[in-house]
Amino acid sequence: MNHIQNRQEYIEECGLIMEQSGLTRMVGRIIGYLAVTDKELVSFDEFTEVLQASKSTISTSVKMLTSMNLIKAATLPGDRKTYYRLAPDYCWSQILRLKTGILSIMYAMFIKGIEFRIRKTDKTAQWLTEAAEFYKFMEQEIPGLLDKWEAQKQLTK
């Protein structure tokens, strides 16, 4: 397989992985393309051409990525186009910090399920209890891990 085919497969793989994580396939394909292109900046038109997607699909995906701060828009003097690049100052722990809010929601959901049960010691109740304990544990531990990561990043700057 040649280099171009390998890059194209990587772009598609990024699309599938992002789709599996709850985003759209095109969001992943854009990230994949920005990762493998040798260009510092990529125009909107280039995304539509290279990724063979409609302007509306690219527009929606670019808006999502910019709102997530994963990509940044840039302009060049005398050029009316908007260009994009992977955000050089992205805070990786931010993703997980934003998602950790769901941990307390999941914990509360499982606890509520136990409260509604008449039999609180059967296999289903045990399953709910273990799920609640897991989410409580993760809610308590993840912030410390993120703090540790951020401290480590500060040392390497």
C-alpha cells in the first residue's frame, strides 16, 4: 500500500473512531486530515474537495470542532478565505473535565434505581449498587488524575 492510501485509511479510521465516541464521522475525518496534511493551514474549500463532502456537512463539522476548541480558524493578510488548523494550545484534560459531570448523574441514576426496588439485595440490586459505586469512585478519582496531568504539562513547558 502506498503513502497516499495509508493516509486516506487513517483519515477514515479517525472518522470511525470519532463516530464511535459520539461525534460525527466527518468531525473525525477533518481531524484526521489536519493530522496528516503537511499544510499548516487548510481552507474550507480544501476540506470539501479532499474529503468529498458537501459544504453544509463541512460547515457543521467545522463549527462543532471550533466550538470544542479542537481546531482554530485563521486568516491570511489579503486573503478572504478562512483557514483551519489543529488548536496548538488545546487543553486535553478539558475534554475529560467536561465529561466528568455525567459521572455524578450516572451515580444518582443508579442510586435512584435501587431506591425504587422492593428487593434491595437481589442480583439486579447488586448490579445497580456496583454501577453506582463505580461511578462514585470515578467521580472522586478523575479530578486528581487531571490535576496530576496538568501539573506534569506545566513542568514540561
